[in-house]
Amino acid sequence: MAVSIIVGSQWGDEGKGKIVDILSERYNIVVRYQGGANAGHTVQIGDQQFILHLIPSGILRENVICVIGNGVVIDPKALLDEIQVLEKAGININGRLLISQNAHLIMPYHKLLDSISENTSTKIGTTGRGIGPCYIDKYARKGIRIVDLLDKTVLEEKIKVNIEEKNNILKKVYNVEELDVSGIIKEYLEFDKTIDQYITDVPTYLNNAINEGKSVLLEGAQGTLLDVDHGTYPFVTSSNPTSGGACTGSGIPPTKISSVIGIVKAYTTRVGLGPFPTELFGNEGEKLREAGVEFGATTGRPRRCGWFDAFLVNYSRMINGIERAAITKLDVLSYLDEIKVCVAYESNGKLLKSYPTDVNKMMQVQPVYETLPGWKCDISNVKHFEDLPANAKEYLSFISHQSGFEISLISVGPRRSQTIEL
């Protein structure tokens, strides 16, 4: 039995899509366990690129069953668009996509409130996809779940009550035109007709499959430092991308988890606002952004770029229980003469003993760097670890030691073939 969790070990955008696609060849089932269409997992097969927002990256392997767990919040339009893109590309999803009946639905008012909030209160860099407001309703016990689509009377009543409340807020607080109740009810009843074939009791399905000896790969979205509990709050997402979220977001008990695999970019990036101690500015930051093509797969926004932060990744290793890691985008650093790695944080002249998740403290820390020599050659076609330049191997050894994990995969380009296994 193998039940593995894939987690982003930084601020997201670590390249989870490619690594899940590669690893999923060895698993029977791939499960997405949290987040929503704010994720953008990119997989490149030959010259064809797929950007998946809700459906697990394992969908591109024809023998893999893909599951959207109860921890995910689902935007009907985004899901249907994604299904259509896959079908047009000749990817057969019939009998291969399952959706938890307990997953919550993103409603039009969630997107509207998300957009209004970002423009009228403290900005956190949200994608505006309605993720946060949907989770708010979930925990306020006002959410609408997939299972509600199965009973038209229940669905209509819940939507009417919710929209009446949201219209009061939209009109009286924000002076925004009220939403059309009947139009939204009709839209979601139509959605039900399309996805009814995929709705499943996911915890029962997954636990039965594990008991039968099938292997499961749990795929998280975003990254550890965006976790609502363990990240740089309030500049975080609205769910738990960490390994603990995999159990609550899928219905698989922690006693059945066999390994946690961290995805670690060879440098650090962040989208949106919030502290970023190793961030590079000006020409240095722009060069790294261009070399790594660091633009959001979901929003297109340019990512902030900086040096590898081993102090941050070590914290992530601890929170998630990471023992093995996949290093991505090592090839991007090939243009550099020297490469810096942050090994500690300093504040008021003292080295910090633990990672500070308090934003005010994070804004004040100074990174402590070690400098390593670059390798100054193209490594994008290297197939074996021993063929990497000596300085590239030294860099990998250094960040592995500083971060406290073993490296099991190295990505040197976007394609499946551009991967080195250790």
C-alpha cells in the first residue's frame, strides 16, 4: 500500500503539476484535497501544455482515476471549461473523474464579494476567484455543497436564503446591484445535470481502494507558507495546503499515509503581497523572472523572485513531515556566476531559532546568506545525476543538507523527459 502526499514547500508555484504528472504513472488514484480554481498546475507533454485548476494532474495518465476531494471548493464554470479543454485534446475522462458529494460550490456572490473586498479593504493579493468567501460560508455553515444539487427543493431554498443575505450586503454596504436569484438557481441546476455522473462518496471510495491495495497520490495546491494556519498570515490562502489538510480534505485517515513528498523550487518565488526576505529587486529580480518564465498560470501576474530560502524550507519540512523532495527549475539558475542561499534569519543582531510566521517580525528579518559558485552551462538535456556539472551537484547537496531532506527527483525543464531520478 502506498498513500503519498505531494505538498508545495514554499509559497506555491513550485512546479507541482509536472511532478504529480510524473509520479502519477506509479499510482492508481490521484486526489486533489484543497483549494479551488485559484491553483494553476502546468503540465507539458511534448509541445502541448495543459494548465489544470481543479482536476488533478494525474488526468493526463490514461490509467489513473482522478478525484476531487471534499476539501476543494468548486467553481462550476471553471470545472466545465477544464473538462471541455481536456476532451478537445482527446483526454478521455469518462469513468476517470470522481467528485466528492461534500465539496462546496463557489457561487457568483462569492466571486463578487472577493473582488469587492480586495478593492475596498487591506489587499492580500487574492486571485478574485471567490475562494475565500466560499470557505467563509463553509465554516459559517451556510455553504452549498455538491450533494445539495441532488435535491432541487433543498438547492432552491438554500440559494434563496444565501442570496437574500448577500444582496443585503451588496446593496446596503457596497451599493452594488442585486443578484438574480432565479438565474443562479437555473444555472446550478444545469450544472448538476452535467456533473451528476461524477458525484461519489469519496471517503468510502478511497478507503475501500486503499484496503484493496491500490496506491493513492494526494495532490495539494498552493504552498506551505500560504497555509491559513502555518503560513505568513494574513497573506495566505483560505485552506490548508500542508500535509495535515490532505487527510481532512479527502477522508483518508493519517494512519494510512506512507510518505510526504515536498516540491521545492531551486529558488524562491511568491505571487501577491506579503513578506519575502530573500526577494530580489530591480534588474536581478527581473532577470530571474525572465529566465524562469515566472508568471502566474492562473492570473498571469508576474511572480516576485528571490534566492533559495533554506530556513523557510526547513520550517516547511518540519510542518509537513517531508523526508523526500523533488527539486524543480534547477536549469533556470544556469546563467548565474554565483548563487546565494539563505541559511538563517537575523533580527536585531540575533539569529532566530525558529521560523517567524508573524508578519511584522517577518518584515524586519535580514537573511543570512552562503554563496555558492554557479555552473554556467545548459543542463536542460542532462538525464543522469552524475552528468550534472560539479557545481550543480554541490548546490543540490548544500540545499538538501540545509533543508533537512533527501532529493529524489530533479527537474531541469518543463517536459516529462527533462527529469532526473535519484
